[in-house]
Amino acid sequence: MTLSLGTDVLSPAPAATVRTRVTVPLEFADGYATTAEVLTFDGLADGREHLLLGLGDWRAALARSAAGGEAPLVRPHSECLTGDVFGSQRCDCGPQLREAAERITDAGGFLLYLRQEGRGIGLYAKLDAYALQDAGLDTYEANRALGRGEDERDYTAAVQMLAAVGADRVRLLSNNPDKAAQLELLGVAVTERVPTGVHLSAANARYLAVKRDHTQHTLDLPLAG
Ligand SMILES: [Zn+2]
């Protein structure tokens, strides 16, 4: 992978290579169906089993981008077992994943499924943090109370996967300004930030408000605070 070595760019990630490509038909709980080309990799920086899902006509999207046109739509989605698999109402990860699958299929691009549960602190620690939140801390305070960072996610592997498929510029499907900043620092050009919808429920209203207020997530919430 080639990265410019300007002062605002972190040291370049080593190149990862595609290990397997397999076609997987997907059908979500609400019946929405699409087909993913799922790629696995050798050489990812943290040694974890991250996935890249090519959705829609991603080859055409890459060709269009290479010709100077619109970049492929990309969402780096951090694994959330409780939200993605079990439909937990404590967060908005499941609906965001479902929305991303459809929007990326329509536009052509990539869903990066990143195995960094609980903003990188892991599944058990995330559940410990939920217990602290039930005692009154917010999601960021709870991580700190556990001696962990507010957000330990790292997008090096995401950038390696994008480089392996030739996506050096992306339209980023995310409300999180930190994701865009990290990708840019790692050498991926974010040509546009595309906000996701707001998936509000009674159980996640406080969580979403804290995300909005604490990290400047782009969330237009119909609630006071
Ligand atoms: Zn979640």
C-alpha cells in the first residue's frame, strides 16, 4: 500500500493481502436480502479476523472512483454482538448495520466488519460497563471507570483491507467524526461523510444523546438531552 508521508499521516500500515473470497447471500430479520462478496485477509495489523463485505456493484464503484468520479460508499462497522446478533435495544448497532447493508448495496461499496467489540474493550468489559451505566455512569464514564479508554478502536486494519481492494478514497457512511479523522490520518481520502439515520428507542435514547454531546456525532435527536 502506498501512503503519502506528510507530517499529518501516521506511519503506513503494512500491506494486507486477500486470503479468500466467498459469496454469501444475506437475509436480515426484516426480510431485506442482498448478496455479499466476503473477503478475508492475511497480514492484518492486529491479527484479528476482520471481514470486508463487497456489496452492490462495488467493482463499478471502484472504477468510477479511479476515473475521478464518486468514491465507493464505505462503512467501518465495529462488531457489537448484543446489538448485531441479539437485537439489543441498548445501542443502535443492529439497525445501523441493517441500514448500511442496504445503502451500500444500492451505491456499490464496502462494509468493513471490524472485530473490536465495545469500542475496542471487548465483550465482557462492555457488559461490565453496562452494569456501571445502570448505576448512573454514561457510556464513556463507564469505560474510564473500568480503567479503559473511552474509545480504543483502531482503524489500521480497516485501511489495510481497503488498500487490498484498491479503495484509496471513500465516501464514509458514519456519524462519527473520529472515524473520518482516523481514516484520513492512515492515508484514505474521505471525499464525503454520509450520515446514517437515527435509530432511536426508549432504551438507547440516553446512549445516543451522550454520543452526540460527547463526541460530536452527527445525530439529530428529537429529545432535549
Ligand atoms: Zn452496539
